[in-house]
Amino acid sequence: MSHDSSPWWHPGLHADRRPLLLTRNRILAAFRAWFSDADFVEVEAAALQVSPGNEAHLSAFATEAILPDGGREPLYLHTSPEFACKKLLAAGEPRLFSLAHVFRNRERGALHHPEFTMLEWYRAGTDYDALMQDGAALLALAAETAGVKRLTFRGREADPFAAFERLTLAEAFHRYAAIDLLATVSADGATDRDTLADAAMTRGLRVAPDDTWADLFSRVLVGLIEPHLGQGRPTILCEYPVSEAALARPSPRDPRVAERFELYACGVELANAFGELTDPAEQRRRFEAEMAEKARVYGERYPIDEEFLEALAMMPAASGIALGFDRLVMLATGAPRIDDVIWTPVARGRSR
């Protein structure tokens, strides 16, 4: 039965989807039990926030609050529960997790949905390597709960019980694109756009005159590197250049890179993690740079959550990670589209 010809609530289509959705529920219950056993507390982040996040290429849903006196204040549906969770870390919660419905505009496809479930968890006083171990445990738990031995997506497979591959961005750029990435990043984090552009062109990638270093970095990553990641076994891609890790602290080993990693399986990005930045002045600088880029590309910018920066000054050293729960359920069930594992997908517009 075609997704395009019948709505999700059609009895025949629901009957096809229901086994996947019940598996989703089982994985959800297993994850909650895992976090409880590990002494995490579950928290609920308000979806309405004064800022939806300050990443240049994330688009939010905007709304407004009508106050009792008739006044109006702009609000946004959050793109992540991150700001709320970090405020709770500042308040004194040492280990927390959130299964949050989050909202991202401009996103819809096999792997994207405008409303989806994000699993975020944070560990105060813990190195971000611990999050890699958490991710390994949860991927194995998802597969075990679903009764499968392999994660699958569009003919690609990964063994969630195997030891993860760990690969730095510099290693990945060298291996799959023959580019010396860190030669284009200086010790203060500044980037060399022209050198990266020349390298990208020699690899057959399109380069436009107005492409920034970040544009080119993303084009190489998506076009030449991501298809190779998480093949056969999951991959941890780590040590992102500092300019590509707006909420992460610099690595003590190399100031050009930050404590950020992403987790891949079957070529699909599943999770994004940070050793969290706790310097409010540096965080403000990064947010302002991100919003300047957003204004350049999209003609808009989002406000900065001043309370978040106040909380950041009180927040302990911590590591945090966001995992796309629906994507992991897709891979554990073999579903071809994210809509297949969401109980009630968002309606499509008539102009689809």
C-alpha cells in the first residue's frame, strides 16, 4: 500500500505499520529501564522556548504568547531540549535524560520529519568518551529488543554488537577524500577557505564563489565521507574542527579540534555528542557568529537565550549527547522511511 495514495490512519496501512510501532514502544521502554538502572533521572523540557537554538542551518517553527494583558511575546518550538537540560545541570542534576518531541522546519524526507523524538542525555563530571560507551550499549539494546542481529537501511548493514570504529575527521578526510583537513585550520580555529576549495575541486566537487569553508566542509563530508560510515559496524566520527562544534569545548590535545563526535550506522547519522562548553563569553561569541551566518544565508536570526548563558556560568563540567530515536528505530526494524516508525506523522501540505 503506497504512502502517497493512503493516509497513515487508513486501516490497511496502519496494519502494515503497527508491528514497527509496537517495536518502537518496546525499545522506548527498554531505554527508559536502562537509564533508570544507570541512575539517570528523566526530565521533561518545555517545547516553547525564547530561543529555538542558535545553529545557522537549523530552521525553527515560530509562534507567540498572548499575555493576560494582551501583550505579545515571540516564542519558538525548540529544535532540541539542550538549553533546558543544561539549565537543569546548572541547577544540580548530575545525570539526566529527556525523550523530547522536537521541531525542525525545512526538513522532510526519508530520514527527516518536522516533528520527531530526540533522546538527549547528560553526565556531569564525566568525559565524553563515556557517551561513546553509552551509545554502544543503546544500539545493542535496540537491536536485542527488536530481535535482530543487524541494523539495516537501504541495503546497508551494521552489526550493533561489534566494537565500534573510531575515526577522527582528519583521518576520514584523508582516507575517503585525500584531503588534509587540519592544514586548513589554524591553532586559533580560523579556517582557510581557498585551500579547502582547491582540494574539493580536485575531488570533482562543485565549488561556488560564495561558498564558505563551512559549506565546503559539509559538501565533502556528505558527498565523499558519510556514505562510508557505519558500514559493517557503527562508526564514531570524532574531533570536529572547532568551527563546526559551536557548543563543544576545545580538545586539550589539539586546539584546532573540539570534543565533538557523531555516531553513524548504515551510513545514517544517529547521534551528536559534545564535551560541553561552559564558558558563557565564548558561547555568546559563537552564537553571534552562527546567527550572522544565518542572517547571511536565510535573512533571519534567532534571539540568544540570556538565561541559558547565565546558567552556563554555573554549569559543571559535563558531556551530553542527542540521539535521533526514530532513526534508530528505523534501523532496528528495517523501515525504509522515518514516517513508518512515527505513530502519527505530521500531515503533508497540499503542495507536496
